Amino acid sequence: MGQLAFLDEDRLFDGQCVRFKGFDGEDEVLCGVTIAALKECDSSLQRHGLVPAEAFLASFEKLAIAIHDAARCKHERGEFESEGGVRVMVHRRDLSP
């Protein structure tokens, strides 16, 4: 398994997480970061009530380096999701100190 590269900045908020693509060589790896992780790590993000998708995407932008680093580490350790379309999910515990 190689190191994930994040060449395509195509992001999508799906109601549960922000999905983004990583690449291990030519293999595409669908990654995500949970809403809980974004709310925990971005103090400017509203914690309760309805939050627009744009706010989650903006939060992702602010935290992109930490999110990408966490996704790379999980991929290198083989920590993959057992269900669903997202292969590597970054959770709150992956970003919080």
C-alpha cells in the first residue's frame, strides 16, 4: 500500500460527512471526515441546529491539512471502514489531540 495523494479537490457533503478522493498510485480511495470531527475541531462551526452544507465544506477547507494527514495515516495502517462507500473515514478521535 502506498501513500495517499490528494490531487483532486472534488468534495461533497452528503449529510453524514464530507467526502473527498485520495489516490494510491492509480487506485482511487474514497475518504470522508465526519460531521462530529468537523464540529469538534472547528470552533467557528455551529454545533447545534441546521448547518448549511457550505459551512461544512468551508470547515473542511480550514482543516484540510490535518484531515488529509489523518486519512493518510489510517490508509497506511490499513484502517478501512467495513461498510459503506467510504473506504477511509476520519473521525473526531483522529483529529483531536
